[in-house]
Amino acid sequence: MLFGKEPTGFIFDVKRYSIHDGPGIRTTFFFKGCPLSCWWCHNPEGISPLPAPTYHGNRCIACGRCVRECPNGARSFGPEGIALDSSKCVECRICEQVCPTRALEFVGKEMTVEEIVRLAKKDLAFYDESGGGVTFSGGEPLMQAEFLFACLEALRSLEISTAVDTSGFCREEDLLLAAEEADIFLFDIKLIDPKLHEYYTGVGNERILANLRSLDKKLVEQGRGSINIRIPLIPGVNNSPENLEAVIACVLSLRSVSGVNILPYHSIGSGKYKNLGLEFKMGQTQPPSDYEVSQALSLFASRGIHAVKGG
């Protein structure tokens, strides 16, 4: 082990038979915790590093026990059921314990490396047949770096291919340590302009772009591993020709890129924000049209980059 005591980590979802998180058929583990707060995030339950409180209105019988029992007054009756004041919630989980219908629950559970490996091994036949493996996503898996390293090391010892889906906003040393174990990095590039990046995600992108360059250098030097660039395409946010041209320039400066994926924005996860008591800032923003996606793909192609939709 890289560390003496086997670490544990918080996972909020596990998806088997995934075909959108790297090559082949994969098992994807979603890590809790993310340093970004992207307006369009479709996994807002993964932002908090701890189990996140969520409310299922269709299960609620309006008994009021959660409102009465909450020691901090974070729960109240609202026009659409039980409301949560997240500024008062300390995640004591009393509301979850007293709810008779499980309308209130906390998303995320603690897992060991052994549990991760046991789940991953269930689909070995699918990995072998399809060239797949295990993907660690999130959230930001490098926020739980010690746990991630241990998982990567354990799976590599079993010759199971691994991928790390990252925002790049992490410690450089952690990213480079992960590069010694992982086979693929799914690296998000959202916006090149640092001010716009901070406006829409809560953080600047200077560290992200510096880490991308460091990762690229590391992979080239060690002669193993690759980067798959993933670009969410969001109308009115980052689909301008100026931003896409800047992303293209960034990609062309790298030597270990194995693919580029354009991921059209969707609002499928918007309902999660209501369940979590969070604001969905994208409002009524619509997904990009097929024409807009094809224009983006054509722009990359005109610069000699084969980009694909989705994946």
C-alpha cells in the first residue's frame, strides 16, 4: 500500500455497465466532494464532501416530525413540501432517522478499498471483452486522494484498467501520483477565460491549466497513460467561437491526448437541486441544437482534431 493504514472514502453512486466514462464497458465510482460549483453540474449531490441531505417529495406524508426534531431549525414546511435551509444544516442526520417514509435521506456512504475491488471484480468478463475497466468520477476524486491512490494501486495489481475523471483543480503532486497508477485521465476543459471560469464554476482555471500541462509532461516522460479531453458544450456559456478556438489551441499544445469529447449540456439533473435545497442557476437554458454541436465538431476537425459527441 502507498499508505500504512487502508483508507476509506465517501462514494455517492456506483454505476455498472457504463459506456460513457471511458473506453469499453466500465464500472464507475462517484466520489463525494468537489472544489467547483459549476452552474450546470448534473451531480450536485457530489459537491459536498460529506453525505448530502436530499428530499423526495413524492414519499413525504407531511407528518412534520423532521421539522419538530431538527435541533437547528433547518427544516420547515414550504409551498412544495419540506424545505431545507442549507445554511443551518449541520448534517446531524436526525431528520433522516425520524422520517417514517424515507422521504429524507443523506446521499453518500463510506466504503473501503476492499469493497471497491469486490464490486469491480464482478464485471471482469465485461472489461476483458470490451477493453473497459473502472472509472473514478465525482465530484472530484482527487479530493479524496489517499483513498483514490489505494484504489488505483489495488486495481492495477489485478490488471484492471483504470480512468480518473477530473476537473484538474487539485494538488499537482496528487495528480502526478495518480498518473503513476491510472491508465486514462478524463480531463474537463470548460472555459479558457479565467474570469468567466471563476464566474461559472466558483474557481479560476490557472491551477487547472497548469496541472493539465504537468500531467501531459508526466505521461509523456513515463511513456504510459493518456488524456481524454472532455468539453461540456453549454449555450451562452462556453460555446462561443472564441472559447472553442482557445480550447483547440490548448489541446494542440499537448502530446498525450488520445481523444476529445464534446458533451452537450442537458438539464436532466435539475430536479436534484430542488431535492437538495439548492438553487439551479441555469434556469431555462436549453441544450445545444444538433447544428450547434455539429458546428463545434467541425471547428475542431478544421484544426486537425477528431472530436466526437458524447462519450
